[in-house]
Amino acid sequence: MSYLPSGLPIPVPENDGLDKPYWDATRRGELLVQRCKKCGTFQWGPEWICHKCLSFDVDWHKVSGKGRIYSWERPWHPVHPALKDHGPYIVVLVELPDAGNVRMLGNLLGNPKQEVHIGAEVQAVFEPHDDAKPPFTLVQWKLA
Amino acid sequence: MSKRTLRGKVAIAGVGETPYYKHGKAPVSEFKLALQAILAACEDAGIDPRRIDGFASYSNDRNEPSRLAAALGLPALRFSNMNWGGGGGGGSAAMGNAAAAVACGMANCVVVFRALAQGQFQRFGAAPPGGVAAGEAALNAPYGVMSPAQRYAMRAMRFLHENNIAPSAQRAIALASYHHAQSNPRAVMHGRPLTAEAYDQSRWIVEPWRLFDCCQENDGAAALIVVPAEEARDFKHKPAYLLGSAQGSEYRNGARSHNAPLYATSSFTTVAPQLYDMAGLKPKDVDVVQSYENFTGGVLMSLVEHGFFTAEDANDFLTPENLMAPTGKLPLNTSGGNLAECYMHGLELQIEAVRQIRGASTAQVPETDVSMVISGPMVTPVSSMIFGTEATL
């Protein structure tokens, strides 16, 4: 059961392969962010170079999935046909204290009309879409 | 070596626009709208369109300079410029780019323009069905983050949270735009006033933004003609001189997946100081401001970053009275702006800023010498600019 209805755009890796390790890992139930091999800086979204030391030797690093809500929004107006008549949903921007406070996006699971508190602790959960073509897995968030 | 600057080097000789339509309602093609606005600007300046020798635009405008030059029979095309970046962030940047070309002699009569007929192409505020998403979009669209409002609401939400901003602050911005539109017959919302009660009862688009916090979507075209300052007095109207122009965004603003280190900004923290430095002015010198409303929260942050008040003072400063011409402390969006005049992707704001310098606005601020435009908050790059009368040179 997915949080949002099917029919939304399906995420695919970029043609140049930059984010393929991330999407492959979500299929295994692992959450990866980038980390520079040379200076240890965490980085998200993915890029070909470390923004801190300009090394091209940027590696992938598995994180625990512990996070904290940094900001949020509640869309009501459906801008995509798949969301017509669906009602509101919650999007959270989550910072990862175990990974240099890089931020990741996702939906906050549970009641779409719940109060949302900036600073609340959350945990990553994996939402597989096995029937999609091609199949993919989203990283979502639940209150910890 | 003297300071390199655009201050006082160019002026606006003419402005023009088509009638403004609701989105999808333009009766003619987008390219024809562009031509109509350009010819209207030439008429306003009192010049032969064959004097045009350059074009500047932004946001991937579809109407290419080479086609325009051919259609208009221009003797020679000397300057073609597109400012990278989506949204309206390039509005003032395109003016600055045109000014730079004129100031350094690459061209002599450059048109800055924007044309939109969304019914003939994809709408901004709606996503196409199905499909795949890659790159930045893959990290947003599957979670239901597709439209500009959804893309930027979390930046504003963080700012509202950090600074305890009351809902009345965003509301005041919407009320000021609608108030000014009531005296502007060009405005799409002319004759459709907005009350505080109607604002409060309007539906959420995406929290923290209601319907009236969000810009319209419209069809139309707008154009301005940039000429060297030494020729500025040869045209029909009082010239508006460019005093400053700046574009860009702060450190790593474009980091993907909402990872800008300074997230709760409208992207102007480095741009605004650069603008004031070129113009040699301070916020208190500005008589009237046109500030691009994609969403009211973006205007709020833009005004803070341009130094008109602090985030701590925002709740007190942002009242409808303070934002209304002619007597408000900071008359804002005096044509009705993107919310209530027309979402001409912000270029109607440059035209209104020129009208304030000419003394020809439908919500004129008395004794205006310095007139500012802020383009496209929260996107990157953003841009802003200042016009002045001859007295400011």
C-alpha cells in the first residue's frame, strides 16, 4: 500500500548514472547518501564532485534512516491527474543528523490532516512499488 | 581605475504590453503577442521598430530573437540573450543583460520581452499525466511535489516557523495587490476586490499558502526598450534611468533535493547588497517597490532581504495600509502585480516601475525618484533592479 495513489511520475536514474546507486539501494531497503572519500563531507542530492574539497572521489555511505523534520507542507490542490479527488497529503523535508544534516524529501505517513511539528524525530521506511514499470522503491518517513 | 557600473548608463525609452488574458484565453498566437508588445513599446517610445538591434529574455522564452528579427525586418541583429533559470527570476536579470550590452556598445536599442500563451503550451501550475521523473524531479515528483507552489512552500514554511510570522503578514501582501488592481483597468482582477474575510476563507493550495497567496496564470506579452542614457531625452516620455541591476543567488542555493544551506531565504541575501552597492542607495531611498509574487511568502522574504524591515518586525510592518499607495510607508505592487494585474512572468512589474518614474501609474506614489523591481523570489538565479529619475543621476 503506497501513501499516494499510483500514476504519479516514476523515478528513474539519470542517463549519466549519477544517482543509480541510490535508487538501486532503495530496492534492497538501504538508504545511501554521498560521502567524500577524501574529506569525509556528506552530500545530498548527488553530484559528481565534493562541494567542499572538489575531489571527484565521492563514495556512497549507508545511513541509519534517523531524521528530524526540518520543514513541511500540506498540498491540497491536485496538480496531477493521479491526485484528483485524493485530498491533502503531507510532504516533509527531513535532515539527517547522522549524515551532516543533509536533507531528504518524503511523505509523512499517517493521518494526512495531522499537526506537523518542525523538529520532530522521524525514521525512514521503504515503500516498494513492485508493479511499476520499471519497479522502484520510495523512502518515506514515519514519526519515531 | 573607475568603478565598473551600469549606474546611469542606460534608460528605458518605451514600454508596451498586449491586453492581459486569463490563461488559455489569448485569441492570437504567442509569437504574435510578442510582436504586438514590441510594437506597442516602439509606439510608446516614438521610434521606428527598425531601430531595434537586440533582444533579451529569460525563462526559456519560446520566441527566438532570430525569428523576431526576421519577422520585424530588422536591418541587423547585434545582441541575443537568454538568462538561464526558470520562473520569473530572470526578469531584472534580462534588463541588466540588455543594459550591459547597450552600455558597452554591443547594441544600441535592445528589447527586453516576455510572451506567454499557456493554452498553446504546457501550464506552469499543472503536471502532465504519468511519465517518468529523473534527476532532481525524481526526488520530488513521486512524493507529489511538482508545481512551483509545492516546490517552494517548504522554504516559506521554514521562514515562518523560524520567525513566528503571523498569517496576517502574507495576507497584507495579497490585499495590497488586489487593492491596487482596482484602479488599474489593465488588471485581470480589476473590478474584483479582495477582502480580508474572503482571503481567510479561501481554500488551501498548499499550506502555508491559500488561493490568494498564489499568482494567477495568464496569457499576454510585455516589452521594454533599452537605449543609451545620452539618447534618453530624445523619446516621447520622461526617461527612467537604470541605477543598478544584480542577479544570482547565495552559496549553494541550487543544491539538489532542497539542500541549500540557507534554506529559509528568497535567494537574495548576496544579490540585494550587490544591487544597493551599484545604485549607491539604501533601502530608505526607495520610494516604491514592485516585488514578484509567485507566492506571498516569497515577497515577504524578498522585502526582508532587501532591507525594508527585519524578520522580527515583519508582523508589525506588513499591514495593508503600509503597503498601499499613495501614503503607505512602502507602496508595493502598485499595478496589482502577478496576483491581480497579470502574471506576465513578472515583466509587467518592470513596466509599472517605469510608470512610477514617469508619474503615470494608476496608483501613483507622489514624488517618486527611485523605483525598485524584485524578480522571482526563491528560485535561482534571482535578480533585482532600480530605476531612477534624471534627478538621481
